[in-house]
Amino acid sequence: MAYKISDECIMCGACEAECPVSAISAADDKYAIDADSCLDCGACAGVCPVGAPQAE
Ligand code: SF4
Ligand code: SF4
């Protein structure tokens, strides 16, 4: 299981600083989560202003 960032992402960057394992980085048109690193903690979803990170 891993979180995934939807197209709702406005690239604010808030989630990147919140991830305990640095699984989030900026991609071309939105931020992306490395599924192999993600611990499914939900911290990114908690800080996102648009609810883009969602549990798979
Ligand atoms: Fe990082 Fe947790 Fe979000 Fe996974 S769920 S990307 S570990 S903050
Ligand atoms: Fe995108 Fe939400 Fe992360 Fe901001 S906090 S970069 S809107 S996923």
C-alpha cells in the first residue's frame, strides 16, 4: 500500500517537507510519491490543501 497524488495537486510543496521518509518529490505537473518508500502514514494527506494525496 502507498499513497498516490492525484491531478488535483497544485504543487504547493507542503507535503514534501512533511514526509518522514522523503518519498515525495516534484514531478513535471504535480508532486509524486515513491511507492516503494511510502509508509502509508498519511502525513502528506493531512497537510495538503486540496486533498490530493490519497490512499490506494
Ligand atoms: Fe510520505 Fe506518509 Fe505520505 Fe507516504 S503517506 S508519502 S510516507 S507522508
Ligand atoms: Fe500537491 Fe497537496 Fe503536496 Fe501541495 S500538499 S504539493 S497540493 S499533493
